[in-house]
Amino acid sequence: MKCFSIVYQHDSMLCGVACLKMICKYFGREYSSDSLSKLCFATTEGVSMLGINETAKTLGIETVCAKATPKELCDGITAEIQYEDRS
């Protein structure tokens, strides 16, 4: 199984861009954070899940967006997990 390269985000609003960059690297595709930010329409508030999903599709990466609990996640899939603590 291939390993993921770690991509550090430059600020707290670029977590989606950093995740997408790691996924692209995993599949052998290199993109700058700036180019991914533009494709995702990143703002000072970050990137929406829709922006990440549409950008991945534009780059030829098949995506599925779904809501799941940690227990429901399967092994063997590449996933970006967006977590909200609602407590």
C-alpha cells in the first residue's frame, strides 16, 4: 500500500487544500497549494466540501461525499474526513 505524503497547511483556513494536495500526491499528481486554492475557490473562511469535491472531479479524481460515523468508515479507501465536534 502506498504511503501518504504529509502536506502542512500554511494557515488554519487551508486544511481542505492541504488534504486535496495529499490526495493528489498519493495518485502521483503534483499541484501547488496556490493552484489548488484557486481551483477550490478558497477564501479567508476556507474551502467548502463542495469546492473540494468539484476540484477533485476537475482533476480526474472520482469522489463520493457522504456523512458517516467513524465506525462506518471502511478500510482501503482514500478519504478526507471533515469533523465537527458539536458538543
